Amino acid sequence: MAIFSKSNVPRFAVDVYQNEYLPEGGREVNAIVTVTSTGGGTTGALPLATRSPSQIPGTAPDAAVVIMVDCSGSMDYPPTKMRNARDATAAAIDTIRDGVAFAVIAGTHLAREVYPAGGGLAVADSATRHQAKQALRKLSAGGGTAIGTWLKLADQLLATADVAIRHGILLTDGRNEHETPEALQAALAACAGSFTCDARGVGTDWEVKELTAIASALLGSVDIVADPSGLADDFRQMMETAMGKGVADVALRLWTPQGSEIKFVKQVAPTVEDLTSRRTQAGPRAGDYPTGSWGDESRDYHVCVQVPYAGVGQEMLAARVSLVLPQPGGTTHVLSQGLVRALWTDDMAASTRMNPQVAHYTGQAELAQVIQQGLEARKQGDLDSATAKLGRAVQLASASGNDDTAKLLAKVVDVVDAVTGTVRLKARVADADEMTLETRSTKTVRVKK
């Protein structure tokens, strides 16, 4: 385990969990890499909005945030939805700490900066927070939905701030019907790496896959707020998390020796996110995988490496795992490091023993997959496949102790026997329950100690 620390930056530690023993002829090495950062949080006993900069560690204006609020016509049905969105945005604004740059965008088929409305960002203090909340009174519902335009305006505004951490919060209640899927994809491609973004769907008329793709591309979270009255608490919590970030643009760098290659890299906790296709070259035999911004938190990654054939008794370094941070001039700083090893043995017991962390997260990744496959089969009317997939999901959730997912599954199927995965599809399922299960299907639980 290696540790890095620096003033006002989290301390990073890397731990590698694996069974390094391979059978003769074995080539696949699996490891769980746990990355933990501590000491970089900004939350404390006092509400963030009431604390002066001197009371908060690292409170130089080193962050910027833009809130994107859906103001399309559907937000007026029922009228309380728009009011709840205004209240939620006000709660988020109250949570922005002094010195952080911020703006609010009203999103329809166009994107309009509501505050500060000058093509830039305001700096948070008691006066600007008050002005921003006054400006929210002008938000009204009308028009279409073109989320790509919202993201592009957010990117433009965030680019005016010379800060390390750039973050967006996006709220929508509908589908992205007023621009092409290609236009949204182009906007996401342009924004990826520029800022992170948390996405929330309110009600049940939005598209889970669409919002999940946005959050995934921008390394943020996604969730459903089925009842608009819950928006304020959710927005406040999202902003508190954003304010707790201490360092941005951290990358997971994997170096492999000659003859070895990375088969896949997945974040597996707190959610499943496949990072394999996001690799960028970082020198000979090394690649970087983006992890976004960090505060006080811990995440797990599943790394799979294919190594060359070797004989019994031979040992090699399969991969070197580093956490790296970009520095001025194109250099990088190594925050922490760990090693993935391979050792060939003819001891069958040693080589067939599966590491508990690897086994657990392999199951959690399968759990997310079978939930999504089961729900899709249900939508397509393939009830036999839906029953089999969701039954397997119940079995995996039960075995791994993923109680939250088990409770969500129980709203979609009647569980006959969780251990064997025997279930019956419910005849009627509320849209909110089905969407909640789909949205939260990638959330995982850690390995039990």
C-alpha cells in the first residue's frame, strides 16, 4: 500500500486484493484495486453556506458549479413540479460554500443563463446566493427539451473559471425530444473531461438509459426522484457532495510489461461503470482511465490482465497501478501506487481459490447486468427470459447481502425462494418502481468484512 498527502488535497491509498496464483498455462489475472482518499472533505458541523472561508479547509475559489433546471412545458404538470424544482435549486444554492463560482441555467429546447445572466459565473457569498434565489422566481415552464444545449452552455460557463473542480447538476422530467441523439452524443463528447455532472430524473416520464448515459459520460451519479417533493433534500445532498471534492482529474494509470495486456477495467463500487473504452495512452505500455473528482471516499476497481504463458514456479509483475494527477507542463504526479502479481503453481488448491473481493464484485457486475436484461425482456414481452434474469438477480442480491437492491426487486417480482432465485413476475408494477430498479441497478455493496 502506498500513500500520498499534500496540503488541502486528499491523502490517497491503494490496496490490491487478488489471488496471484495461476495454474500452469493460466494467463488471466484478476484483481480488485481499492482506492481510498481521506483528509480532503470540506463538510463539518456548520452548514456550508453559513461558514466563512476561514472556517473551511481549502476554500480558495477552487471550484465551480452550474445547475441546469428543466423548464420545458411538461414541468408544469402538475404545477407543483416546477415549484419543487425552484425550491430544490434554492436549497442547492444555499449549500454552495463561499468562494465557489456558480450559475443557474434554465433548460428547454434552448439554454438560458438565469443567473448571473452575464455569460459568466458569480462567486458565492451571502449576497450572490440571495440574488440567485430571487432570480429563480422567474423560472417558468414552457418549451421543449434539448439537453445537449444545456450541457454546452454549462461547459462554456464553467470554462470561464480558472478552477480545478468543475461540476454540473442536471434535472429533467422528460425525454430529450427536441434534438437528435447524435447532437446529444456530440455534446457529451465535447463536455467529457471538462466537468463532471450528476443527473436526476423527476417523475416517471424520462428515459433511464438516456440519463444514465449522460451521467456515465460525465463521471457523475444518476438517480430517480419519483416524488418531486423529495427534490430539495436530494439537491442539497448532491451539492454537499460536490462541495466535498478536493481534487479533480485523477486518473487510474495501468502499466503492463511486454507481452501483457489489459482485458478490462471496471469501477465496481459504489457503482458499476466500465472504463475500458476510455483508456488514453500514457507512454509505452501504459494507459490512463479517468476517475473524475475525489473528496473523502473509497472506490473499488476490477482490473483484468492477460499475461504471457509461463512455467510453474515463475513469477512476474502483471501490472503496476498508479493514481496520477496532471500537473502544469504536461507532467503528472503519482498520488499512490499498487502492484498486481502473477505466480504460476502446480498446487491446484492455491490456483483455484478465488479471492473474496474478486468473487464478490464479479457477482455484483452480473447483478447489474441481469437486472437490466430482465427489465428489457419484460418490456419486450419475453416473460420467460424476464423471469429467469430477474430470478438470477434476486439470487445474487441475496447471496451478496445487497439488501437495497433486493427490496427494489421485490417490487417487480414475487420472491418464492431467494436462495435458488425462484420468482414470479408481478402482474402490475408501478412505473416508479420499475424505473427505480433500473436506475439503481448498478449500485453495489462492499465486501463484508
